[in-house]
Amino acid sequence: MSPVAATLEDISLEWARDLLGLPPGIAGSLTTGATMANDVVINQVLVSFGTPEKTRAVIERIQQEGICWCGATVRHGHTAMRISVSSWATTEADVEASLAAILSAAAS
């Protein structure tokens, strides 16, 4: 990754943490997921909740509730939650419901 891309990723992740109201210690990464029929360049966020156990517990709770889709992944040796943050069908209400589910799962 170029220094410019790394800096842009850091800034974007800081914005995402602020937008989601997440604590500064939560790590993340941006991934691509574009298709030929879709102009989305960045549509997934990876979030870690400190420890692999906590991250997996948050993912399990969100999946059980069925509010939004998320899955587990490992990036650079860190367990993370992968969540899609955009789609042609995503509404603001979808984002708010997903955020509330994630924050609730992380708090418990």
C-alpha cells in the first residue's frame, strides 16, 4: 500500500469510528468489493473489538439477532468482524439498525 493510500485509510477509519461512535482503540481496515455492475469502490469495513474472543462474541450475537450481515475474518493476524456498509438497496434506516445492533452487541 502506498503512503498516500495508507494515510487515506487511516483518515477514513477515523471518520468511521467517529460516525459509529466507537472508542478510539477499535481497529479497522477498508476492503474493496466492487463489481462490474456496481460503482462502489469501498463497501466493507473490518472492525476488531479488542480480543479475538470479544470480536467473535459480537459477531455471534449480531448473527443471532439477524439485524444485519456480518462475518468473521482474519486480517494481518487479527480477528475482525467484516460488515458491508453499502449496497444499492441500503437505506439510512438499515444503517441505523445495524449500528444499534453492533453497539448493543459490543456493550454486552
